[in-house]
Amino acid sequence: MRNWRPERLSSSAWLVGLGIADITPPLRTHQFGFGTRDRDHGCTGIHDPIEVRAVYVADSREAALILSYDVCFFGRAEADRIKGAVGSALDLTARQILINSSHTHLGPVTGDWGYGGYLPIKDPDYIADIVAATVQAARQARTRARTAECRFGLTRSDLPVSRRYINKQGKAEWLPAPEIPVYKTLPVIGFYDRATGKPLAVIFTVACHPSTANGFEISADYPGVARKLIDRKLGRAVSVFLQGCGGDTKACVITNGPANAAGRPTFQYGTWQDVARAGAIVAEAVLGALPRLKPLPKPKVRSILAEVALPLTGIPTAAKLNAICKKDTFDLRRFWAEHQLKLLRRKGRLAKAAPILVQGIRLADNLQLLALEGEAVAAWGWAIEKSFRAATIPLGYSNGQGLYLPVESMLKEGGYEVDSVWEYGFAGKQFAAGFTRPIFKTFQAFRQAQVLA
């Protein structure tokens, strides 16, 4: 397909290719996702390799590239660097490139959350390796692209369970809460070679934290297991995992930890058998959905990208920051306070808003992706669905790391998803009331621009 030109493509066909590259880090690379573990020492083993998978999708007018990574998330600087390198190699703009991270907590440091923002635990040479591997996978995807038909359908995954138990005082506790609704919709997109009927790419989305196991081994967690099982069944490496709005969920296989003082079960760190069970739950749902996918009539590849500022409240004073520095020793909170004091001295004020990216990629008249930069909770899945006429696949963990994205009703409940703003380097205590309005205004702007429907 080296000499392919958009005008040569039929108006009823997509052009689709998949590229894969290994991004497994060397031993002793620090890991990302479990606080103090990340600062202790680097990884000591590789349980399973991690990858970047790239899907190139085009119609006769425009192209888009979907990148799926087995990492916790990227900092904005790393995400921008990837987009710049890939964009230069494939002549694509930032809006045409979607980065989605699986959010495995057993991957390498690739961003600035937690200790990654203050200690020298992020390896610049490894980041350069990821950039090079991504360019390789992207080029491979475009080179391998074939004319394809697209099929789409929805199924359900019972893997995610809420981790926000609401106690009698109306406050959120970090406990399994199966009674709390979470986003269990599992969208599946299948691209099939028009000449042979064989799958070119199978994209599936689950809204659930891949924090099943802990330790110092590198692993893709349950998304890697699910991909392996799907690929084995289909006879080729075609599966692509995208992380959805699972910021407030964990896998059901780790909800039977020791009971707390109130008699409620707790979460426990799972075994590799638990990781395998979680992956099998997802793979079974995806494989069961494939025969029921419905063909879409024609492509309509479009993309749009915007940055929005979400207001914060509880900006600390210099006195409060100095008090934290005196109280805490080798602690993340102290590093954060010292950093905020530096910003205050240099700029004279602290930022009162958190910027996040919102991105839309349309694939057909009635199929599109909507991606938020941040750890979007389950309620964003339903909110995104309701905001658009076309079938819309909600994604979190896209592009840079952002921060946790709760919804308005959670502000009074508190809990980690509300109170962890500072862990992402921002000055505020939490989001201010009305913080979701800029996001919904952006959705409206995307519709008015007639890019998303």
C-alpha cells in the first residue's frame, strides 16, 4: 500500500492497518502506580512483555491513528513528544493521533504522578525508546493498511466493581461496593479485510483499573491476558485494548480481602492467577460479541481536539505550605509543598485551574470515540453517551495523565478520586463546584463543529 492515495479509496471502505512494537523496559526501571513502591527500587523481573499497538484508520479524506499502550499513563510532555514524532513521520496533526494508556500499575514510569514528579526515577533513555517504538508501530500500521469493512457492537463486562463504598455519613471509603453502579458496557469494533474477510484489528474497551496485582515485575495486567487469548482464538495478533472510564473501579477478582472492623470485605492484591481470571472474563465477552457485530455502511473519519481548564478550590497559602514542609520528612506531601512554594516565589501565584485535553475521533456516521485526559470515573461513561447522538465510546486515560475526573455529585462524598488533586502536581484541594461545565461546553462545541454527532 506504499503508493496508496486517499482518492483511490472507495467511499464505502476504510483503510486499516495494525502495527505492534515491544516497549518492555530493562530491569531496574522504576515502576508507576503504587506510591512508595515506585520510589523504592526498579523492577526485578518481567512477568509478561508490554507493547504499543497502533491502528491506522483512513477514509478518502482523512486519517487517524489510535495508539494503545501497556503503561499507567504518560505525562503531557511525554504525550506531546510522542505525537510530535509520530506526526512528523506520518504527516498527522495532534488531533489525528489518540494516545490511550491501559493504566497497568505494573508498567514503567512514564509521567509525573506521585514521586515521578519529584524524584529522578523517570528514565529519559527509556522514554526515547518508547518514542522510537511508537514511530515503528505507526509506520508498520500504515504500511500494512488494507481496505476494510467495519463492524460494531456492544456487550457487557462484569469485571469492574466500584471501589467507592458510601458509609452512613455519606462519605466514600475505599472498599468494594458492588451495589454501586459502574460502567459495564464493553464496546467492540472489528475491522475486516475486504478481500479475505480476516480481521485486521479488533478494538475493545473495558472501564476497569488494571491494578490487580502488585510487586516488582513488569506486566500488562489483565488487558495483556485478554489480548493474548483473543489473538490466539483469532489466529493472529489483532486485538487492541482501550481503557474506558474506570477511575473508580477495580477488578471483581480481588474483592474478597479480609473484612474490616465493620465487617465489609476489603480489596486485596491479587495473584497472577487472579490476573489471568480477569483477562479471561474480558476475552470471553469480546469473543462472544464478535459474531454479533453489525456492519457499518461507510466511513467518515474526522478528528477534533481541545484543551479545557477545570477550576480548582482550596489553593494553599505560603504559610500552609511552609507548615507542611516542616512537618513531613521524606514524604510525597513535602515534595509537593516544596514545589508549590517554588512556583509561588517564581510566579507570585498558584494556578487555580487544571488543564485537560478532550479529543474526539469519528469513524463512521454513527460511531465515534470521545477521550478525556485523566482518570475519568464511571459516571463519565454515561454522561458521554448521553451527550451525543451517535454511538460514542467513552475513554479515559488518554493523551497525558491529567488527574482524577470525578463528577459533581462526588465532591460532597470525598474519597480518593476527589481528594487526590495534589498528587498530580496541582495546587488545589479539589475541583470547584461547576467544574464539569467546561467539559460539557466542549462536547457542544464538537457537535456544532459537525465533527462529532
